[in-house]
Amino acid sequence: MLTPMTPATCSSPISATRSSIATSMYDSSGKLNVSQFKLVLAEVKKSAEKLTAKESDKRKISKIIDEIVDNPDLLPKKQYAALKKLSHNIRQMRNTEKYNQIKLLSAAVLQMARTHNFQNGMEHYDDTGTQATEKLLKSNTGLETRSNAFVSDTASLEVNGGVKLGLAAGGANGASLTTHLGVGFSKSEMVTNATDTGNLAITRGKGAVMLSARADVGKLASMASLGEAKLEVGANGIRGALFEGRKVKEVVNYRVMHRREGGPWLTRSLAPDKRELKSMANQPTRGLFGKISAQAHKLSQIVHGRTGDVDTALNSHKLVKGSDPAAFLAGEQSLLTDKPEFATLQLALNDAYGLEQEYLLPESFRPIVGDGDWCEGGVNAVGSFGILQANISDVVTLSGIKVGMSGDINYRHLPYQAWMTPHVALDALADGSKWVKQNLLHQVSQSDPSIKGYLGEKPNQNMSPTETLSNHLGIFKKQARTLLATQGVIRGRESPQVLKQHAQKQFDAGLNALKTTFQLTATECQGVTPDSQHLETLLARCWNRLSLKLAQISLLETNLDSKETLKTLGEDIANPKLTMAPTHLYHAASVQMNTLSTRIRTTSSFNLTLPGISIGPPSTLNIGVASLGSLSATVLHDKIAQHPNSVQHDEFLTFDVSAQHLPGLGMMDGVARAMAKSLADRIQYGMDKKQMNQTEYAALVANIEASLISGFGSSPVSAGVSAAAGVSRQFEVFLHRADPSQPWQLCYFQASNIENHSYGVNAQTGIAVGLGGDVSLKAGVSTTNNVVSPPILGSAPYIHILQFPRLKNALQGDGQTLFDKINGCDVATMYLSNHAILDVLDNIVKLKSQPDSSVLGKLAGENCNTRQYQTFQKKCSLTIHNLQEARRATKNMDMQERLKYFSNNETGKALFQEYFESMLQFSEMKGRIALQTMEASVLDASGQKHPIKIPEASYL
């Protein structure tokens, strides 16, 4: 939306104040000023009537305007359509002598329509993301507050073909062997809450090849299969994109925007070619073609899930044509200026569109935290054995018990970029050292000579450096607005030639203004034309200069007021509110902050599936329960390197026990309970074994049992159309070690409900080519919600550092004591269900006397953290005596009693304060290392990267 600004404030973004001008076309919220709208249309009507002597033309024009004026509550889309119809009818008027004036008036009305469409589009741009976010949070309320919660939508397609060898003798069939080759493709959209508390939107496409062999032991009287064994081997590859933000809405909005603006769904890049840009700019929204396009797009959303875009016509390339009305309708830039027959109309247009206007852009155009490209490949093997599948009658089939085991190994390659403005990146790398920052700026200039002219220009004698930068930022925003708008007009198929010519003049003038202000080189401006895809790159080059100039000025400014002004300018530069995806700026940032995260994962799993039953002829519709229940146990071993959060490295071990069954099936509860108990016993040794007393352990196992009891799932066995729904209960144990020489430490226990819904179609046909066999095709869509309980934290410091933001936010709540602040909150369960806090403090005490290779030891041992750790050590008053006293006092306490102890007992309060301060310090150390260990580089004007070397002095 556009907000009116006075000409005085427009030149200085820092002092800009919004005001609602009664005569402007749109108020501060972007709402149409109906009285002003009517006034302008009345002048349009008068001007049109002067240009034609035909009464039929006058009646047509008058009818359209009267319909608009008499229905002020007409939907914005219909007002837009009516204005375009008015423009068309004016253009159809016949008057040879005044043909040029007719074209100009028609073009002006078309721009009024486009401005109206822009306002409406900006107002509703976030609707899809907002609605999708509401759906996701409604289906999974912990998606924004609990780690490991996720929602996922998947569409899949699988093609299988195989041959069968077998013998038949009398009433019994002998053994048979069936081999299949299958190819599968799937697309998934996921939103998850990461272990480090950030929200991620992940889009992945997967391709897989499977080769399987199934052996039937034999059938009796063509009714019952005595047993079958199956072996499957396969390979898979995954490609996708990851977007990181602070909130669910942020990443959902961004993902919708990414696709809407031409971004591929399998990569983070956003660089549509000229053909795609032209297509987006001219996407039909009205008439028959508009309806067909809208319906076709809605059908395509079946495979895009809950976060799919339902209105791609709201892309900025189409809307931007009306983003700068002043460039076409007001003052000296107006299409109608110096035309006596339009003098009165021009005055009305000046009032309506003549004020400089600042964008109030949708939230979708705000920068995110970072993004990355997901690449993964692996191999897997699955073996299973099933016994007794019986056809009780022509319509009733009983499936047998099946036992399966599988193993796979996968390698993930994830290049990640942190979204940072150049001046913020330099501040992070310099870590408070002015000398280092100066050195880094010098490296940027040496690596990218194109910026030397701008950074080295002489100061303006009449303005301070800060005022000059503020002025240049205003020029950048104004000219960028004009360039984007005029480029959109020129790309528009409906733009008449007179409008395109006017837009070209404005485009050339805007480009020249940027060339002069930012001293752009010929290389940077090469190929920048309205029909190219290079304008966004050029704007990014100007944006980089502003950011680097701010970094340069910050080295000189010592005045507190100036520093505060620079801070405000920095925030404005970080989000300049342009009608284009912020991706174009941040992917072209002069200072790039990247890391390459890799993961090797090995997985082993066991699965037991109980019998099921289906009723109905297999060739038509049949319904039933696919299985009375299933039980699975999975062990994952991860080895991670260079994770963006800097501490999620090294080795991880995850145990998952999950079950799904009909209510009251006690056998499954007993088996699950035995597996969970065995698992917990194995990992509970040493420090971790101490942290859960017998009462808590029994309660934990009972909680697992209670969760498992309520699982339910049903689905048809085989049909042309299938549907299934179910809830499985999962219990996860997560361990970590920072070095092979270190023992495994418990990160957390966590229970979750995994809700699955799937729908599909399948087709199968037999073949007889000497051997016999079949070919099948399956397609389906599914949704998954992982609704998690708060994780019960263990002794591993790694997880305490990552979860610290949750504790910090909780402690900012209302209340005087710790009890008042967090009683009833997730963090009380997370931190006080065991001795985890005391265990972490014990690690910190040991680290003071003996440095080690644990997570805490690695953080404290980094050169960049040495000074902070030494200061922390001096202030730390922890003693073994206090910890031992606290352990004795809380030995038999439950969570509520521990909370009271840390809230009211003097020793408890002191220890909790020590814990909080320790996690605060180590969190800061983690953040520093995360930036210092990233690959910093300079992106020059030609797109080449040059590594940045951080001077050693930054660690002093």
C-alpha cells in the first residue's frame, strides 16, 4: 500500500512522518478516498466528452463512470475492471483531429486502474500466507513453541513393473518368485520448529529407484498364503530448498512469495528469465482466460499442500505497474501535462497522486534469517517376512503378521547463506574492533573495485556524512520505485505505445540518477533495459553501496545522536520496502556469509505389523483396517559438520519407538513398554542415570503406555481410490557427543503424536509375455502433523544452549518469582523434570579446573571467546558444595517441588541465577563462533566471490 508523505519529509527517510491528506486518493491505510475518486472521475468524464462529438461515445463513457460512482462499495477488483473498461472505451472513441489526446487520456485512466489494482493487491498479498499459517497452527499448536514439531504435505507418484515365475500342482500352488522394478517421485512441503528454536520451511523433491524380489512359500487350496519373504534394495536422491525465519508466518509468507515471484520450488534461487517475467507481468485475471487460469491453478494446488499459493496473479511483476502513480499522473511527469484540454483534470490528478508516497509493503517482502539448497542421496535395503494371508471369501481378505527390518545410509549436502546486510556482516566479523572493521572494508574495496569511487568520494560541504547517506537512501528508494514501475508498464501487453514511450523516458531518467548518485560503472549498467532481468541486480549494487557507506561512516561517528541515526538508517537499509522480493538484494550482498553443512546418516529399523482385514471385491471398492496395529523401533546415527548454529556438530544418536494400534490391544502396550524401558536403561548411565529418580522413571513409562493405548488407524487394502487416517505415538531419545573420546550425553526425551491422512488412486494391469507379471501406477497425497510434548532436557549442554531463547523469553513474563513466571509453562517441564540444570552446572564447574573437548570446552577454547570466558570465570561463584547440597535437597522432588526450590530457597535461587548467566554467556559465545566460522566472501560486480581474511587482531 501507499502512504502519503509530505515533500519535505520524503527526502529524509529518518524524519518521515505519515500524514493523512484529505485530498489524496488513498489514506494512510491504503483505503480509497471515495470523494476524491468521484471528483477525478467527474473530470475524466468532462475531458472525454470534449474529445468526441458522438453521443454514443459519450453515453458509453457516462454509463461506466456512473456505475462506478453510484456503487462506491463495489469490490476493488470490480472497480479495477471498470476502470480498465473505461480506458478501453475512451481509446475506442473516434476523432481524427484529437486522436493523440484520446490516447493520452486512455493511458492515464489505465494507470489509474493499475494504481487501484496495486493498492488492492498489496492489501491482500499476505492473505494466502496468513490463511495457511492459521491452518498450520490450528492443526499443530506447538509448531511455533516446541522443537521438533512439524507439519508436512506430500504428493507422490510410483510406477512398478515386474515378472513372476511359479509352478502349480493340484490344489496347491508351489513357490513363486516375483521381481519388480519401481520408480518413485514425491514432492513434500514441510514447516518445522528446529532444535535451535527457529522455524524452517523446507521444500523437497525426491526420486527413487527400487528393485525388489518377493518369494511366496506357497498357497493352500488357492485360499491362504502360507508365507512370503521380500527383499528390496534401492537408491534415492533429494533436491530441495530451506528457508529459515523466526516465526511460522514469516517462513510461510516467504515461501508463498518465493513461488509467486518466479522462484523454483526445488531451489532457493530467484532468477526468472525474461519469458517468465513477461508471463507473470501479463497473467490474465479477468474474463474467460482469467477464470480458466484461476481454476487450473486451484486444481494444481492439490499437490502443493496447505502452503500452496492460491493467487499467483498477485505477483509484484503484475502489480508494480501501478506502484508509482506520480510518475504518470502528477506534476511535470504526468502524461497530460502541458495539454490545455486537460488542465482541470490535471489539477485533480495532482491532488490525488501528487504527493510523494512511501510503501507499506506486505510482510512477505521482509527479509528472512537465511536460506539454503538441500541435496541428499543414499541407498537402502529392506527385508520383510509375512505369514498367512487368507481369502476367507470372495469379498473378505485377512492379511497376516509381517516382520520387517531395514537399513539405509544417506549423505546430505546443504549450502546455507545467512541473510545479512554488508554493514551488519562486517560488524559481526569485526567483533567490536574498529581496526579490524577498517581492514575488512579495505578488503571489500580491493576485491570489488567498482565501489571505490562511491566510498572514496569527497564529503559534501553542506551536509554531514550521515545526512548525505540519508539523502542517498531517499534517492535510491524513489528511483527504484520509478524504475520498477516503469519497467512493469513497458512489459505490460496492454500498455499502449504512448504509455510505453513515456515510461521509457522515466526509466532512462531514473537510471541516470542512480548512475550519478552511486557512481555505477559501465559493467554494472550493461544490459539493464526494461525488458531484461538485470534491473534487480543493479538495484542490489546501489543497496550494497549504501550499506558499505554506513559501515564506513560508523568508524568515524562518535556522537551518540549520530550513532542512533545510523542505527535507524541501518534498519531502513535492511528493509528498504521495495516492490520486489528481498531475495534479489540479499543474494547479491557484497559481503556474503555462507557455510556448507554436511550430514552422514545411517538408519536401522525394525517393524512389526499385526493382521488386518478388508471387505469388498479387490477389483472394486473395499474398505477395512489395513492392520490391527504396528510397532517400530528406529536407530539413527548422524555425523554433522559445519551446521549454521555452530554447536549442532559432531555425533548424534536418536532412538525412536512408535506404535499404532486399535484401542484395548494390550499386547502392543506391553511390547512397547518393554522396548522403551530397555532403551531408557541402556542410555541412562553415569550422570544421566542420576537425573531421573524411580518415581519419575515409572511415571515416564506410564505416560508412554497411556499414549500408545489411544493409537488408531484404518485404510483399505487395495482399491482404485484409497483413503487412510491414523495416529501413531512416538517416543524419542536423543543423544549427543562432541568428540569420540567423550561419553554420549542425553539431550532430551520427547513424546509425540503423529497424525497421518492420505488419499490416493492406483491402477494395475496384468501382463503375459511368456512369464506373466504386472504393471502398476500409484499416485497419492498425504498430510502429516507431528504434535510434540515439551522435551525433557538431559545433561548435554548442547541442547541447553540451543533451547536457551525459550527460557529467556519465559522469564520475561509477569510475576516476581521464578515460580510465578514459569509455573504451568513448557519450560518448567523441560528444565525441572530432573536434575538437568544441576548436571549442566556440574559440567561448568569441572570445565573451570580441567578444559575438555565437550561443547562447553570447545566454545570456551576458541580464540574469539577467550576474553569473554576469562571474565565469566572470574564472576562465576559456583562451588561443588552448593551443587551437592542442591542434589540432596531435590533428590526425591517432583517437578513442582523443584520449581518451588529454585524459586524460594536461597541456594536454589543462587544456582538458578548462575545457570541463567552461564547459558547467556555460552549462547553469546555460540553466536560469535557461528559467524566467525562461516565462510565470509566479497561478491564483486561480475558475480565472482573473493574470500575475506579476518585479521588475528579480532581475537585479542
